[in-house]
Amino acid sequence: MKVYLNRQIVQGPYGGGNLFVKAYYEFAEKTHGVKLQIDQTMRINPEVILLAGLANEGPRAISADQAIMWKMYNPGCKIVLRVNENDARKGTHGMDAMLLKVSEHIDGTVFVSKWLQDYFVTRGWACPNQTVIHNGVQRTVFKPGVKFNDGKSHIVAHHWSDNVMKGHATYERIDKFVGENPDKFAFTYIGRHQCDFKHTTVVRPLHGRALGEELGKHDIYISASVFEPGPNHVLEALACELPTYVHINGGGAAEFAGVDHAFLGWEQLESILNSGVHIPNTAIALQSWPDCIKEYNDFLEQTWKANTP
């Protein structure tokens, strides 16, 4: 099965979609005899085009529109779209409409969470061939670490994006809270932000082993982000075995962490923090990146073979 992926790897910390792209290039050819096409001229005539985004991003990338045009002249080719985006997550307009339009022309859809699948199905998703595949996580990198052990509960959050929908108002409230309780709590924020922090340790954006080592030091993870399609930051926290609390409207975050680890507002979160009782999350089973990519290739092969002459 010859597969073309329409995104290239970006080095450094660059969000969850880039982690998937890295993993696909690393592991795809190790299952099902997949042959990756990395040239947008399509000289090997791909049998499946895997769209990891709608736009043309990079010199060897094609857009969804170009993929649909290619399929018109090569009807044996199938298009599978990985959906990891929506308007709600960033307060934008137009992304949902573009994705829904593309859904009329594709052969398969991979949603990165059940929550995101429900979000689009209720809005009229046209492609009936669908599956849900959660992202993988590198368990050798994201794992429990040596704690501070200084008598405080160390809270941590991390985001690549500095969009305010990531929950900045809550993070500023945590900053105030630890300032009022300096002997009991500390807060570390890793990544980009637009917050006015006064009592928080801010760490530059990290990825890979450096991020895993930093997360593993802490005791409690908070994600105040809302309407997340399939947040890698929550998967990474869970892999570090941190009790992970998320906003009840966190979308995929609430799916991953579980409703028993969800908070509605600051008063509820403050009560959780002060309780001193933090149990592990059990809502989902984490999977490795190789297993994740195998699931993708299983679905791509199934889609490719369906109704193929």
C-alpha cells in the first residue's frame, strides 16, 4: 500500500499534530508493507492519501483541495482525513465549514477523540467510514520521575499554543492561589502563554525527553483548556502518572482524563487541590506510537481495499 502524507516534520516543540507526523514517518513502513510517498509530484502514484491537515504546509505538501483534484483523475486512489481541529478550540470561524465540505469528498475519517467525532457528526459529517484513534505517547520518555519532596504539592501545566482558550484565566487563578499558600503549593507553567504570572515558575517550551523529565517531577497536572480535539498534553501527563484534572468542557481532555477528574470552575478546582486526595486517572488505556500508527495503517488498508476494482 503506497501512502502519501501531506505534512512534513517540524523540529522542536510544535504541537500534537507534529508528534503524529513524526511518528507516522518513523513507524508507518514497519507495518503492512507500507511504502511512503514523500514527493508531491506523486511519481509513485499513491493508493491512499492521508491528510493530516487541509492546507499546503511545506514544499512537499499538498492541500486537501489538491488531493481531491488528484483523486478526480486517479479514481483508484483513496483519501483519508485525520481530524484534529475545530473552531471551538480557538474561537475561530470557518474551520468547521471547511472540514465539513471536505468530508463530502473523502473515503475515510480518523477522529482523534470520540468527543470530536460526536462534535462533527452532529454538524453533518458526510463521510460514513469513520474511526477514532487516540494519539500515542512515548512511554520511555513520559514516565514518573523523581519528585521535589519539599513538603509542597507541585502543580504543573504545559501548552505549546498561547491561545487564551487554553485556560489562561484558570492558570492565573492558580498563580494567585499558590501565592496565598506558598508553604503548601507551587505551580510550574511550561510553554507559551499570555498570562500575568507573579508566583509561577515559567519554563520555556519543551518537547521530548526534556519535557518528560520536567513533567515527571511534579505531583498534580491541570489542564484548563476547553474544547480540545485530542490533547497530547493530557496524554503526556497521564503517561507520567500524574493525577490529571481537566475542565469539564475540555472536550477530548475530559474524555482522556475522565469525568471523575473534571472541574467546572475555580471553586471546584480549589476544593480538589485542598483535599489532598489525588487518585490516578483510569478513563482510557494509553497506547504507544507504534501501536497508534498500526491502527492508522489498519484503517487505511481497510479503506483502500473497500470497493477497489
